[in-house]
Amino acid sequence: MYKPKQEILDNYAKLMVHYALGQGNGVKSGTTVWLRGSEAVKPLYAAVHKELVKAGVNVIHGYMMDDPEYNLEKDFYENASEDQIGKFEEEFYKGMINQIDYYLYILGENNPQGLAGIDSAKIAKHQSRFAPWMKWREEKELAGKFSWTLCLYGTEAMAKEAGLTIEEYWNQIIAACYLEEEDIVAKWKEINNQVQHQAQSLNDMEITEVHITGPDIDLFVGMHPKAAWKGGSGANIPSFETWISPDWRKTNGWIKCDNPWYCDGNKISGVHLEFKDGIVVSAKADENDTFLQEFLTIKNANKIGEFSITDKNLSNITLPMADTLYDENIGGEFGNMHIALGDAYSDNYKGDSSKLTKQDLEELGFNQANTHKDIVLTTNHTVIITQSLQEENIGRVIKENGNILL
């Protein structure tokens, strides 16, 4: 069983504890974190736990079994009643969000397609029961009292899924996260400064629409003047993207994503979507089309909640990793652009997001759904913008041949 060098794991842990949590500022002593991960990620889980304790943080464990022979998640969906699938332990989760200051989830699994064949409607119903918890979490985050982050531990099964050896897979993780840097926190603060500069430059342009063209895309995406571009600030490691919550009603055109889409334990390849006035009017997939069609029946999953671009020069990820966290940040030859089907981020707003009402979100065109799934394009594409205040700059190119031009 492959395991990275301990110094790599220790540096990874320092990155997550002293940078990623706290929105790029690290943890504070005396606080509480909910640490989650499966036995597949055990070496990194242990390193992160040790670093948290050394930092004076109290840890609530969410350590889960992960064994292809004993697939508890699939067993649940195959045997649970409708009541069990929709059950939400409100008092428990309300107490949890009141108690914790941070949430750190280490991704990694031994069975990447472990839910193949399960009805996506069941998965959606089970996940949507967490809508109140997500709302409480968002309220606490917008109040500046909570932060979360994700990272990835590579497994043999995930490397195989991506068509890589485990050494090749981990080389991507090490390069992407700069895990060999002596001062890893300083390095990520430098990266974050670059991402924030991109976001601010895009906000200064007062963009009202982007038009993305290329061999696999011809798509118009509109956005409300009060919508704001944002960058990572520690929420995902790694994160090189700059994104915005679009006005879903102003989406027209088509996209075919070359990257496989890994969604809820399923692999969907060759996703082709066509939009008209914000709605998916045509959808097909070369592989697992049934799952795609079922997914789009989820309320508001047929509308977009995010538009994102990544500069090829910022990201060291060069190969698909069969994991959304990495694939939505891929650099490679052309960087990437991606859209998310489903929920929009309410904090992508030029103002106090904590005061936004449901009606405000509707007026902004921020889609509201109980799901948010990214689909990624890595083939060549050009992003052209329309600006509300500078008509002479209509048609300005802001991304070409993988480079963001600001």
C-alpha cells in the first residue's frame, strides 16, 4: 500500500491547519473543528489531527469505514425506507453547527464508483435533507464565525480511475498543493494574492455577460451587476479558480465537457448540455446518460449556479484526476472553465450577503437548489466579455489559449 513520505503528510497538515481553515488565516487555539474522512485517508487524517491538537484545537471526529467489500452507503440506499432516506436529525445537527468553528473534510475513497446503479432521486432526497444544516452553516459563515475546507488524499483506486499510477497521482497532489515548499503557508498566501487580484480585476470591469467559444462550447452566461467574482481564500485546497454566481436566466447556448463528471459515486462521460433562457432544454451523455437525465429532474438542477475560469499558469495540475476538486482547478494546456448545475453561492455578492432574502436571491438570478455539481471543460476556449459601463470594450477577450488576460 503506497503512502507518501511523512514529511509530505506533515507539510500537508500544516497547510490545512495554519492556512486553509480560517479562510486563509489558520485556526485559533481553543476552538473546535469537525474533522471528517474515511479509513482510506488514514495517514493524512492522523497528521492533520496531530497538527490540530498541537495548535490547541478541540477535535470532533467523523471517521468513517471505507471498504469495497462492505459498502455501507450503497447498502443504505438499497435497503432504506423512504422515511429513512429523508430523515434529518435536526437537534443533533443544529447542536453540531452551534458547537463547531471549523469543518475539515479529507476526500479520498477506495471505490470511486461505489454508488453506480443507485437511483439518483434517492441520493438527491437523502442529500437534500441537509438543506437546514447548510443554511445554518452559511449563516454562521457569513457572520464570520465559521469556516470550512476540503483536501484530497490519493488512493490506489482513485489513481486507477484516472488512468495513473499511484506515484503519478501523488505527484500531481504534491505539485498542486506545493507540498515540498519549506514555508507552505507563505506560498499559499502568495497564490491567494494572485487569485484575489484576478477576482478584483474582473469585478472592476463591471461584466454583465461572458461568451465562451471553442470546439466544444458556444455559451452565453449573464450576470447581475451586483454579483461579485471571488477566489479561494482557503476554502478548497488546491484552489486556483475565479468564479461568480451568474444570473441563471441569461444562459443560452451549448457545452460539451471533455472531462468525465464524477457525481455521487457515478461516472458520467461526454456530457452535452444545451440551454435556452436559462433552462437545460437538451441533455445527453456518452456514458451513464440515465444518471444525467435523473439528476436533471432534481428541482432547479437544470439551471446553473456557478461560472468559473482557471489560468493555466497558476495551476500545476496537468492531468485529469477523476475528482472534481482537482479537475475544476486543472491547468494543463488551456486551463479550464466550468459551470455548476444547481445552487449558487449567495456570498458572490457586492454587499452584505448575510442580509440577502430569498426574494433578493431571485432578483439577482442566483439559482437556489439542494445540489451543486461542477462539470468541467479543459479543451481550448476563448472567453469574451460585455461590460455595462464601457461599451467600447464589448467583445474584449479576457481568456485565450489558457491565459487569463487582465
